[in-house]
Amino acid sequence: MQIVALNLLVLEISGGSAFALGTVSLAQACAFLAFALPGGAVVDRIDKRSLLLITQCFSATLAGLLGLLTVMGQLRLWMIVGMALLNGAVLSIDQPARAALLPSLVPVRDMTNAISLQAMTFNAASLIGPALGGLMIARIGYAADFFLNCASFAGVLVALILITPSARLRPPSTSAPVYTALLIVRHDAVLPSVLSGYVAMLFLGPSLALLLPVYATEVLHVGSERLGVLFSSAGAGSVLGALLTASLDRGCQCGRLYFIGLFVWSGTLIAFAISRTFWLSTALLLLVGAGQTLAATSTVSLLQSRVPQDMRGRVMGMNTWALMGIRPLGDFPAGGLMTMIGAPGTVLLGAGLVASIATIILTTQPAVRSG
């Protein structure tokens, strides 16, 4: 809900500038690029549950502040950029802590299944939230979305409090420097290629948070309610992809799911760029969401299963660095490119490049196929 509200509000404040959206994404990307890897090292040294209690409280405070400034009519673009920077710094610790906590809660044999179910909960929110957010913006205003997001953190905090501390949750003793995880990944037979394709998807494909508001207003010519439907369709596809990954956990290798995800994502995104019909675009976004989740979940599963336990925080910091840092960083040039050649041309270029990179990895790296 907050993503829809904030992006539309940025467009309203800036006079419809895709470049302004890209600037907000750049601010958050800079925070992740600066703090995600050190944040992963912090996660390996401190109790993850306690860290999450702190980061969730801070994120709730930022959401409440957005709502308050909106109600007062004092919210400015520079304030949104500043809060995006702060939020990125907080999430640089929150996201690797959340991911690294999971192996302490489930058996190793159920890891991919648990990661898929975790992705499903996030994406189920992406299914319901944007549609509800669009409806509330049209009827009540932007501030209501921000305040509801603030209130929603209560559920997360209760869940964290209900997790009983145990020996499995205590961080393993480690004094290894941050770059140790980079060395482990670099010398793995599978992970460098997997991360290359994953990072390419995140950087070259404009995020839906950037793409859909521009596409809805300039190409499909629809308002906030139908924009919410577009976001929800992608969220529904992500839920579908997570369920598919969980169901195929013991019958299909992660490497195969990785390539299926990349090719489904790039192929349907190319078709989306060509479409000019709202309902066809909505259907294609369902497949875009499914493909992205297949690629992302299989990447995280490979990372979690191929590194030592005391390095998981650092490696999940790398995943956060890519997901939260590289993607918004890619949105900055994508926003400028949309201004020059339009949203459809930008999408065609990015998706085509990702499909080419995936093809190269598929044909030259047999270890990834059997990973």
C-alpha cells in the first residue's frame, strides 16, 4: 500500500517526473550499497531476533512520520529522498537478519520449501496491498496508506516476541571479516554465475515500483485503482511462483528453476512492453511475477545451502545488496531512459539483455544447470 501511495505522491509532487521516481530509488540504493554488506556481518554477530525487533520499530516510525507530514501538507520531495535513505540503511540490517533467521527455525531438508513460503507471505501482501492502497488513495488520500503501514508492524513485532529464544537462534562465534563471504562465493562452482544472472535481472529490468506508475499513466492511460490491479497481478504471480517452487522442492533442481524463472520473466516482460491492452498487460504481469519469484527463490536457496552457517548473515547481506541496492540503482538510469525513449522501449532493451545473459549462462555453465 505504501509503495503505491508513495510513488504516486512523488509523481504528483514532481509533476509526473519518472526521473524523480528514479532519484528516490537511487537514494535507497546508495544506502543498501553502503550498508548491506556490513549489515550482514552485524547479523552474524548479534541475536537476529533482537535485531529484527529494533529494525521493525524504526521502520514503523518512518511510516508514521510519512503519514504525519502528508496530513500536515509539509511533505517535500527532498524529505522523501532522505527517508528513503534512512529506510535503506535500516533494511540493510533487517533483510539479512530475516533471511538468516530462517535456517534456525526449520530443518535443512525443508529450507527451499521454507524460503518459498516466506516469499509467498511477502508476495501475498503485494497481491492485496496495492489494490487496497489504490482504492484508499482514491477515497481517503495518501496519508491513510502510510498510517496503516505503520500500524501493520504490530503484527510483525508480536510474531517476533512469540519466537522463543533457544540455542539454535544464538549467533555462531565468528570473527571473519566481511569479505570472507565474497571469497566463499567467488570460489564456488555455481554461485558466481547464478548471481551474475540474478543481478542482471535486478539491474536491467526496471522495478515494477518504477515501471507501473509510468506505464499506467502514459501507456495504458488508467488511474490509481487500475494501477493497484496491475501491482496485484504481479503479486499474484509471485505467490504462484512461490507455491510452484515449494511444490517442486524435492522433484526439481534449483538450477533448472533458476533458468525457467529467468526466461519466463524476460519473455513475458517483452510481451508486456508490446501490449497496449489493460487486461492483457494484467495477465502478462502474472507471469512476470511468477518468473521473478522462481529466479529469486532458487538463487536464495542455492546461497543458503552452499555456504557455512556462520557466513549466512554475510551472504544474505550480499543478497540484500543485490536485491535492494542494485535494483534501485538500475532504476536511476532506467528512469532517465524512460524519459528519452519511453517505458516500452526501456523494458524491451532490459528484458532482451537479461534473456541474452541467461542464454549465455545456460550454454556455458553446466554446473548451474545441475545445481
